[in-house]
Amino acid sequence: MKAVVAERMLSTEIVAWKRLSHRKRLPVHLILFITDRCNARCGTCFYWQNLNQGESLLPEHIEKISDALGELVWLDISGGEPFLRKDIDWICHRFLDCNRPRNINIPTNAIQTAVIERSVRGILAHRGDFRLNIAVSLDGVGEAHDRVRGVPGNYKKALATIEALRRVREEDPRLSLSVVTTVMRHNIEDVKQLLDLGLKEWKLDYHSLNLLRGTPMDGSLQPPTPEQFAEISKLQVRLSRHYFDGRWGGLGGWMATLGRFLLNRYYMQEIEGHPRDISCNAGDVSCVIDANGDVYFCELLKPVGNLKTYNWEFARLWNDLLAIDQRQRVRKGCHCTHECFQTKNLIFTPWRLV
Ligand code: SF4
Ligand code: SF4
């Protein structure tokens, strides 16, 4: 009990280091695709070939995964659209009870406002000490967003969801609200507007920017040019200072902003066409489990196995030959702009990004 109280007082990053040192060769960051169902048709989607194939992790599979893992620091509940699962609150509670993640992050297309609000309240009904972040996807302003998402009225619905979640946040400060925007060559002006709206109108806790990645459904979409990214990056670093200062105060805020700057500098090398290989922590610190049972180090690499063929025994798969082989190759050097993994590289091995 004493240890639990002491841990509450530490920042997530310190807890991450502590849990990393105590773990038994298991990840502390899990991205779990709980369903492949989705009610949007985003041009930016890199998961589009897997969507709506009828795959969902069954409750007993989720229990087995949760039982096999040790303490987590970060749990990303993904999909498809995660809020299409009615038992999303139970899934979160299961992990909170067994794996004690400090942060649960759920990205959403924010189409079903009432369902999302109800589910978020359901998740927060767990009285544990955790932070729940809901990341609303917004790639443009007004109809521009609807076009990217292939859903008329998506922008208005997303705004309604943001409003509803702001009310919940007033009641429970464990809820944090962010927007995640995919940065592309054609939406730079919209990105600037969204960053501004997020800060002044929606009072977000953070605004994430993802560079277009993987093989998007709309093959005509392209990542930003170096000049475009330089402009957006400058703006994002300035805003990060504001968001991080709010969360961590003076020195913590300054260090997190420096981290943001280093990450963007690293991404710039990729955009300029001379990417730099680093020894990536994916496959060590992080793990992705797809709704069909496939296990990945990250979504950009091939799976290292499927849990069905391992009788849902995660540790056996994670330490089997395919995983060992891919881990060795990733450690020798790999590169990408996948924010979820590069932020973990930044936390655990920042010197690799300098
Ligand atoms: S990006 Fe997300 S919301 Fe859009 S189609 Fe893919 S899974 Fe659905
Ligand atoms: S650098 Fe990117 S692609 Fe390579 S293993 Fe890490 S997350 Fe995956």
C-alpha cells in the first residue's frame, strides 16, 4: 500500500522507468486494437485493408492478454473505432485492475457523441489513479474534415463530442482531452486553424500532430514538404510549451518542450529524405496486438506471430524466434515518424534522437 501511495506522487516518466526496470521482458506500453469495425472511411487510414473484416478480441482473449502482461504504463485502446465496442469500459477496468496503467489513451473519430460520453463516464467509474485521454481526430476545419473522413457532418459531431467531454472533464480531472491531427501537404492552413481553435476555443490538454504514415487509403495524399513541416513544427513547439507548462510546470515543461523540439528535428530528417536509423525500443518497451490476434512491434512492421497459433500465450510468442530475430534487426537500426513509438524512444533513450 505504501508503495502504491509513493508511486502516485511520481510523474509517469519516473514510474515508466521504475516499471521498466522491474518487468520480466514484457512491454510496458500496449496498443490494443479491440475491434476492426469502423464507421468512417478516412483517406488517411493506414489500417484500411484490415477494417470491417469481422475481427474483435473476445472478452476471454482480453483476459488472457491482460493476465499475461505485467504492469503497464501506457495503454492505447485502438481500432477501428474503439467506441463501437459496448464493453470498452469493462476492457479498461480489466487492465486497470490487473496491469495498473497510468495512462489510458483512446483515439476516436468522435462521431457518436452520446455513446462516447456514456462510455467515458463508464471508464471513469473505476476509482483508480489513472489518466484517461480521449484523442479526437480532426484533420481539417468544417467540410474539409468531412471530406478526409468520408463522413458528412463528422466535423460538427466531433465538436459536439468535444463539448460533451469538456463537461465530463469538469466533473473528473482524471479525464484529459486532446485533438490529434494528421499533417499532410494539402491541409497545412487547416492545421494552423485547428491548433489555434484547440488552444483558444476548446481548451485542450494537448494537441498531437501525426505526420501521414503507412500506406493511406487515399493514395493521392502526401506528407508535408520540409518547408511546410518547418512552419508547423515551430508553431507546435511554441504551443507545446503552453500545454506542457500547464501539466508539469517550470522545469518539467521546459524539458518536455525540448523533447518535442528534438522529435520534430528527427522527423525533419525523414521528411527531407535522409532518415536517420536509431535503435528503436518498439518490440521491447512497446507492443501492438491487432483485433485478429496478430502481434506487432509496431504497425509499420510485419507481425511476429498470431496469438491464436500460440493458444493466446503472449510470453511464448513474444520470446519466440521470429520476435527475437525482428528485435535484433530493429535494434540494429530503424526509422519512422510514428509518434506513439518515437515518444517512447524519447523517454527511454533520448540520446539516440539528439
Ligand atoms: S483512421 Fe480510424 S476512424 Fe478513420 S477509417 Fe481508419 S480506423 Fe476508422
Ligand atoms: S522505428 Fe518505427 S518502424 Fe522501426 S521499429 Fe520503431 S516504430 Fe517501428
